[in-house]
Amino acid sequence: MNLTNEDFGRLFTTAVECERPGIRSFAHRLEPMPSSLDWDWIYWFDSYAALLLARQFVEDRDWVTETAWDEGCEEWVLVTNYEWESEVQDEEDSICEGCRAALEKGAGKGKVRGQDCV
């Protein structure tokens, strides 16, 4: 299967670029806890099938990933240093309250396409 960058962008519901120290603001919600917390990006998915397709897309481009379940918004997550290139402007209105709270504490900047992760 040959997924495009546009296809990847349609798979996730929310993406957050994490400022250093990485995904620490979200880590307490993730099961299992990723082996490293120094990831630049975290992507949320409303289905496991979408997560698998996205993970394959990113790993086909030689980026390392880890997956987990976010107990806060009950979605699958992919953590990686891969940055999705989008022509869509940031839309922080679609971020769930748990993610918004983490962002307000300095976790990073939302880059959203899709629906709420509530």
C-alpha cells in the first residue's frame, strides 16, 4: 500500500508538537508508558486500524515510533519525531480538554485536523 502525506493527515484526529521536555505532560495518561519521553510529536487516532496505517506510513520513512492508549481521551496515540507537513492551519479549537490543559502547562502547540478527542 502506498499512503501519501495527505492520507496520513486524514488518519489522526489531533497532533501536538511537544516542546522540550517532550511528551512528559501527557505521559501519566499513556498505557503502556513509552520507553522514552523525549518525542517531538504525539498523534491521536480514534481507531486502532488508523493507528496501524499511520505507524506504517511513518516507519516506511525510517522514523522510529511508539504506540500507546491515552486513558485521558480514550484514543490510541503514536509518538514519534516525524512532523506531518500540512497546508491546514492550526486549529486549537478541536483539542480535547485534557490535551488543552497539558498545552496550557507548556506541553507544546496543537496542530489539529479533525474532531475532538473527548
